[in-house]
Amino acid sequence: MARTLTGVVSSDKRDKTITVMITSRETHPTYKKQFKITRKYTAHDEKNEAHEGDTVMIAETRPISKTKTWTLVKVIEKSHGKVELKDEVTQVEETSEEGEE
């Protein structure tokens, strides 16, 4: 059985290739403190069905290229789109009080 991992797509800019970020928690052997480790895997996406922000499952496979040894199994959850923050410019009207003396 092939090893499978679940993570979030961080890049889908290349053709038939996605970059998946896998976050896991590990414990330091001496200090016993837990910390997060984020690893990036390059996976083969034959149909270009995964997009940035999607949660996907990838499986280990034969080497497809120099860096690709994983392939996309399925898209678990689609992303809900990108959030864009608008830069709102609030103009403050300046009032001059020249008549008050």
C-alpha cells in the first residue's frame, strides 16, 4: 500500500504540477516541547483539477521527474475563493473656523 498524506495546495502555477504543504506536530527529544513542522511536496496533477487553497490527498509513486515522487489521489475540499482586502481611503473634510474669534 502506498503512503498517503493530506495537505493544502500552496501553488498550482505549473502545468500538471501542484505544491502541497503538510503541517505536522513533533516533540523535541530532549526538551519535550511540541512544535510545528511544515514540509512541501511536489505532486503530479494530471488533469489540473486542484487549485490553490484546496485540501488534497497525495500518494507516493514512482519518480515522475527530479522532484515529483507524489501524485494527486483526490481533492478532499475545494477552497472558498481568495479573500481580497480593499484599501479604503477615507477622506476627512477639513473645515476652517476663521469666523470664530
